Amino acid sequence: MREREYWRADAAAYAKAWAFGRNPAYLDFEQLGGDCTNFASQCLYAGSGIMNYTPTFGWYYASASNRTPSWTGVQYLYDFLTRGKGPGPHAVETEAGELEIGDLVQLGRADGQFYHSPVVVETSPELLVAAHSFDAYRRPLSSYSYDRVRYLHIAGVRIP
């Protein structure tokens, strides 16, 4: 499998365009548990240009009823990005200072459950993010309340 770079500027431009709106190509999951990881996946797709159509363990969205758990589920997206070996974006868990535009942050509770997936849109002088489910653009990460955090640096995009 070949690899190419992740288009960070495209992911960030998508985040800016849709932070306070909903792309009609995707269902709004706000009333179904939250839309944050759906929005993060849309940004990742804008920056990668490729989905992984492997049933169950891939990462794709064709419709509300034809998608993988990783498209909308915080933990499932983490698992796909950090453990998947097939086509699509992939990530490594890192430190806050290593994040770049288009990377992800995942926020969690003390019990270890992660519940939110904001997208990094600026890194200096502090991390600013975009998100759905409490729509935000250029919101300081420091303004969120959370017990745990993990930083996901998108290392590249695998292509078949």
C-alpha cells in the first residue's frame, strides 16, 4: 500500500466552512448522541480524500444507515486511526506540542471513556479547535472541561 501526505489545509478549510452549519451530504447526528465525531470524520475526509469501505472495521459514510461505527463513534474512530492498516488516514497518539492543523483531540472522563473529538484549526499561541455538538470554531482547547485528553496526529493517508 502506498502513502501520501494528509491535506491539512483542506481539513482546516472544511472545518471553517462547516463549523456552524451542516453539510447536507451527511446526516446531523446531534439528536442521536452528538455530531462531533461525524464532523471530525468529515474534516478528515476533506484532508484525505479517501474512505475505507471495509465493513465494520473500515471508515466510511455512504448514508445514515450505511456507515461504519468509526465514522461517528469517538472510540471507534480512535481505533481506526491508530490501529487500522488499510486505506485512509492514520494517526499516532502524541503530545499537545506535536499537533498540527487538521489533527484531532479527544476529550474524556475520569472513568476513561472519551466523548468528544474536536479538530485542531490553529496551534499557536495555543490550541484552537473546531467542533460540532456545541458548535465552535477557533475555540481554545483550554476552555473545555475534561478529565482526560489524547492528541492524535494524522501521520498520513494510505492509498491502495
